[in-house]
Amino acid sequence: MATLVFGMNVSLDGYVDHDRFAPSPALFEHFIEQAQGQAGSLYGRKLYEIMAYWDQDRPEWDAPERAFAKAWRRMPKWVASRGTPALGPNATLLGPDLAAGVRALKASVEGEIELGGPDLAASLAPLGLIDLYRLYVHPVVLGGGNRYFHTALPRLRLVASDPMPGDVIRLSYAPA
């Protein structure tokens, strides 16, 4: 059975915004290794369309960017959407019943599935489908934007806290 992990870079005040801060090169290396070991990724339509950037090689990429793209392309991706977005290679649209689709996905896959995006996480959290919350807390304050947590959650328990490159702390929480 798969473990569904909602993990993102987050500011000290709880916001996510890939345009306003990014991981250091050393932390990006960590994300490459993580992607190489994941069983797949589950995205909402908006984040999938952003991540589809990695489907096409870019001449300006350096070796780490090429390595991340290779890892991202090889893993299966599942997209939750009410519409019918254009999907790239190795991507599948989940059916209209999100909860049933995610339960079936977790039952049929072994390993860790990355859950991308706070909007999708807000839909799955009240259903108890997220197994682990992994916050990469960066030393920045954004003062507004898209929140990591969109909804109240049941009590969480800290299972790990790890220093990461770039003055980042990785906090891992499981439902209590």
C-alpha cells in the first residue's frame, strides 16, 4: 500500500509560492534524490500544468535540472481534475470520484506517492487520505499568498525534524 505524502516548500508564515522563493542548489539535489525514489506523483490540474515544464528538455538547464526532469518523467503521475486537461507522457487522469480514485491508487501502488498542491491536499485531508505532511520550512516571510494548510486538520504528531541545506528545516507530521 502506498504512503501519500503532502510535501512542499513553505515560508515561516505558512505560505507556498515557487515564484517568490526556491530551494538552494543543495536542497534541489535532495529533491532530485527524493524524486528518484518515489513511486509517483498526484497533482491537481493547476500544479500538474506547472510541473509539465519538466516534460521538455530546455537548452539552458544544468545537470541537476536534467537529472530532476529525468526522474520526474520516469515516474507515473496521476491528475485530479473536473475537466479533461491535456496530459503528457506517463500521466493518467483520475476518475470523477476523487476519494475512491485516491483510495484505489493507494491500494494498488507500493512506495511513496508525492501529493502536490495545497488545493488538492485541502480536498483529501478531511477524508483522512494523507499519510504524512512534510514541510520544508524556509527562512522567509511572505505575508500572504497561497497557504500550505487550507483547512483545519485533525491533530498531527511530529515524527521527524531534520536540518536541510539552505537554513531549511524539514518537519514531518503524521495524523495523530
